[in-house]
Amino acid sequence: MAEPGTEAFVHRLQKLFPRIMRHLERAQTQELIGLEVRPAQMTALIALFEGAVRTMGVLAAELDLTESATTRLVDRLVNMNLVRRERDRQDRRIVRVRLSAYGRQLVELVLQRRTENFTRLAERMAQVDRAALLSGLEALNAVFEDMEREGTGRRETSPDLAEPT
């Protein structure tokens, strides 16, 4: 049996999340204006920006995509001169992916735009509301991560990251 208040909580979430997602999608569209890159491609570029050179398998796992979907995504990014592929010197079957200089510049621009957008949001919120928001989002993220570890939130491909062929 659900705890008291759970039904009201769920009802409010169901009303808020679609609205919040629309706002975030609009902000993401604004971040990418004039850059000729899709949201899924930017997600991959940011993943590469935030860490070391990755194998295709590691990148696929991070993006929650199959290796074949990741290969198609990386193919497009290579053609756009945003990433580079490198074969491992000891094992030619292993392919590593890294950002090109142009890809790094593009990610830096998008992250700068994102920082400006979030700064405008933060300036409109009281400090107590900012702290509450971060606490709630961290709690929500922890639940999602627990569910993934339990196997209930895992999918073979993520529809928001899949690219048309």
C-alpha cells in the first residue's frame, strides 16, 4: 500500500514533468541554434568532452545505446569533423573515439550557452528554492540509478538518443 500523500505527489509530478520537459527541450533547441547538430549528437559530444578517450563499447554504454546505433551516431560525427576514430595499436579490433578540436570548441560553446541559461534561471529563484530543487533532483537521480542497477530502468536503445539512419 502506498504511503499517505503518494497519490497527490504522483498527480503533481504527472502535471509538472511534461511542462518542465517542454521548457528543457526548448532551451536545448536554443542552445543548438545555428550549430547543425542534433540533441542526440550533442549528448554524445558532451559525454566525450567530460572524460577521456573512449572505446565504442564504453560510449555505447554511457549513451544507453547498442554498439551498432553508437557506430552510426559516431559515423555522422566523424563526417561532421566533430570526433575522431582511432584504432588501438595493440588490438586493431578496438576502436577509440575522441573529440576533434572543432568538436571541443562546439561543446564549449553549447556549455557556455547552457551555463548562461541556468544562470538566468538561478537568478529568478530564491536561494532556499535552489537548494530544495537540487536536493529533490539528487534524490530523484538516486532513485533512477537504483532502478537501473536493479534492472528495471534499462533499455536496449534509448529513443531520445537514437538517430534516424
